[in-house]
Amino acid sequence: MKIEIKKFGSLLTSRQLGKEALAAFEPSLRNISENEEELIDFEGTMTFSPSWGDEFLTPLAKRYGERFKLMDSDNSSVIAIIETLEEANNFKFNRVK
């Protein structure tokens, strides 16, 4: 399943909004097969805060493990925030081109 972050907006900020985005997306996750990859697409996202990402991305990464992957982005803001999340949580997100 490809998850397009732009569906939640182009400027994603705050823990509360990250929690709300995940809660709104939960029904879509119920039909995922055990082998299906979860691909996060950042195209069209201008920026998101580390707190938003921690509430949306981190729980999904923990839930789906190796099946959860971030698609490469050329947006320097997105890249910096992903790196911040990796450092803060002491793990690396799986990435795909």
C-alpha cells in the first residue's frame, strides 16, 4: 500500500495533528495483507514537524517493521526531519527508491 502524505496536507505540524492523521488512516490499514509493504510517499509535502512524524511514522514503523518503507525524497526539509526522527528514536527507517 502506498500512503501519500500529501493527502494530510503540505504543512504537517504538531503531535496532535499527527495523532489525528494516524487515527483517520487506521481504517485503511485494516485490509492490509501480512506480506504487503507500506510505502510512504512524501511527494507534494513541503514540510512536516518531527512531532507530527513521530506520531504518524514511528508507530507505523514499529507496527510493520521491515514492511514499512519511506520512499526517497529530494526535499531537504523532509530528509532532515526523517534524520531527526531516526536519531531521536535510535533506529533507521527502511527506505526505497
